[in-house]
Amino acid sequence: MFVSMALSRFTDKPNEPVRQLFFDFEAFAHKKGFGRKQSETIEDWFERLDAPYADGALYQKVRYGEETLTENEVKTFKEDLSSLRTALSNKSQ
């Protein structure tokens, strides 16, 4: 039952670009065995992944603040997720 609840987060892909990036990363991390726990905040999750440099606040700004990120913030967010993907790929090998 836990698995089906976790996977249900990945059924409705968001339309907003930053949310899509995060959605794709979260699905990737789940497949690699590093998925976010049901009650885990993004900041706690990034800390558990040993990635305190990743700025979860940027995602929160879009998701809950309903704000738009600047070009520089989007670039930073993409770079953070790319670094996390690489780190998780290296951990799972």
C-alpha cells in the first residue's frame, strides 16, 4: 500500500516548468531508491540526500508562493537538480 501511495504522486504531471523539473527529478530519485518520504519536506529530503546546497526554497516559491522564478533562479534550480541526479546516479552504482 505504501508503494502505491508513493507512486500516486507521479501520475499527474504539472504544467508549470519548474514544477515539471521537480516532478521529473522526484520520479527519477524514487526509481533510484532515494525517493522522498510521504511526510518529508523538500529541505529535509535534500538534507537526507546529502545535498544541503540544493535550494528547495526555489521550488517552494513556485509551488506554494505561486510566484514566478527569475531566469537566474530557474538556472540555479536546474543546476541543483542536475547535480543531485549525478550524485544519486553515482550512489546507486
